[in-house]
Amino acid sequence: MALSISAALLLGIVVFVLLKGGYVRVGPALACSLFGFTLAATGLAPAINTGLASFAGLISSL
């Protein structure tokens, strides 16, 4: 059975677990989230999306 999940949802779950576990505080998590939003608005966003798609393809082929 194939499971499809968006990268945003998966990373959101990871951040939530790290916050609840006490590994990451709210301030650094917020800073990283804001950095991600600003990074998505740059010219580097297509390369990042291509890299994530390639990684997802690699994982799905295993």
C-alpha cells in the first residue's frame, strides 16, 4: 500500500515532536520556519523543490 504525504505536513509533524520533546524551543523553531518562508520566495526555491522531488523519488523506489 502506497502512502502519500506532503513534505510540509511531514516536516510540521517533525517540528511538533521536537517541540514537545524539548529538543527545540519555540524561538528557534519559529526562526527556522520564517527562514523557510523567505527562502521559498527566492530564486533558489525551484532547485530546492527539484531536490526534494528527487529525494522523494529515491525513497519511493526503495
